[in-house]
Amino acid sequence: MFKVGDLAVYPAQGVGKIEAIEKKEVMGTQQMFYIVRIIESGMRIMIPVDSVDSVGLRTLITTKEIPKVYAILKNRDISVDKQTWNKRYREYLEKIKTGSVYEIARVLRDLLILKGDKNLSFGERKMVDIARNLLVKEISIASAEEESKVEDSIRKIFTS
């Protein structure tokens, strides 16, 4: 159960703030909704309180979980699928939609490793930006570090 003022992560959109918890009538039934404002875009989302688990709304990672994210990014002992870009794109999109910070880190890592071998499609380049932005925002808020420092840390992992 979230409270007004809590920060939460909404899959594929990023970190948001619970602005209100309101009762609304939907199709003749009273339901409680979290009103979440996404920090990055300012978008407001209504999420039924009863559907939090199914939509993937979750709490921010803790500072103790951040090293695991960096470990995923640093892990080069992986094989990136050599399948067609559109099939890869769909798989990566599904991973981002889970909202898991670890899956997002894997998507970013895999695409940046792949970028070293070949040119990424437009969609894949856009996905790199989305994954990077989602990670930077969440790690920055969770660690109380400036986004530019988090972005530099991630950049250094892939330029070393």
C-alpha cells in the first residue's frame, strides 16, 4: 500500500510520485485509485489500488540494490542474440515493460554491447535512450546522486 507522497516506479514510464488516492466510480463500481505523476514527463496516471501488482507498480530500489544493477551492466559474460532486429526489439520491449530495474539494466547492457558489433536500428537506438533514462532516474533518486553523476558512471562502464 502506497501513501500520498511516496515515490513509485511505473513500468516503461519511470519514477512517479503518488499525488493522491481517490475513490472513483468506474462502470457503476466504486474503486480506489492511485493518482501518480511521472516525474520525467509530468504525465498523470490513474492506477486502481487493486491492480497494483498486475500493472507492475513497485517501490524504488534501495541503495543496497544499486550495486547489483551496476554488476549487471558490467557483466560481459553474455551472448547477445544475433536474431533479426525487430524480434530482438520486441523481446527487449517486453523486458522494459516488466518494470524490473534489473531487466532494464540487461536491455541497456545488451544493446550497448551489440552497438559495438553493428549499427543499431532506429528503434533499438531509441530503446537505449529509454532504458538509460529509466535507470539513471531511478538510481539517481534512490542514491540521492545527481543524474549527471549516475549517467557518467554508466557511460564509464561501457567506454572502458
